Amino acid sequence: MTSLSTPSEGSALLALQRATHATLQILATELVDLDLTPSETNALAILADGRGRTVSELGAAAGTRPTTLTSVLDRLERRGHITRGTRPGDRRVVVVELSESGRLAADTIRRTLADVETRALDGLPAEAVAGFHTVLRALAEVSA
């Protein structure tokens, strides 16, 4: 097993947590006009590609359980950012899609995410960024 940190560097997980909080603060500041929670921002960013998703698919992409996602979707639907409908041929499956206001918000979120990512990662070697993604995938796949 490879350790990602040395005693002088501290925990990789704590560093990730600090980076996450810093990133959320930057995004909250830059997206303040949208008045969205981080969970709402995440859901809209995932839907920004214009492809509708089932609640299960959206939950998997967001890294959250569908039951947890329901309240996020309720708020986004009340604000007119998403619609929920059924899948043709299977009325039991709920599909979440962006409304026009949701598309506008999602486009703003995507542009802001891309800008923050560019500012943070610009100048880093491609191998470092690829390694970072490898670490993130490994952490996301850890089961409790």
C-alpha cells in the first residue's frame, strides 16, 4: 500500500477536505447571484450536458443516495430549474431534465467551474492532473 502523505505533509484526506472547502467558498462567491446550495449547484452542473437522467443516475453521478437527492430536486423544481417526468414506455421511471432557467443556471455553473479549474490547475504538468484524477477516483470508490 502506498501512502500519499508523509508526516510533514499531513493527511491527503485532510488536504482534500481543505481544498473542497476552499473551492466551495470560491464557487459560492462567484455564483452568489444564483442563490443555490452546493448540492443544488452540483445537480445542475451534472445536468448541464442537456441529457435527462433518472434520479438514480443523477444520485450516482453526484455521489449521493436518491433519497438524499429528493429534497434537492424538490427545491430545484419549486424554483423552476428542473422538471420531472416519466420515461416513455416506463411510467415508473422518473426522469429529471433542465428547464430553460435551469439551462441558464447550469451554463453559468459550468463556465464558472471551468474558469476556477483553469485558474487552479493552469501550469501544472498534465501528469500531475492525471494523477490527481486517479486519486479522486480511488477515493470515490472506497466503500464504507
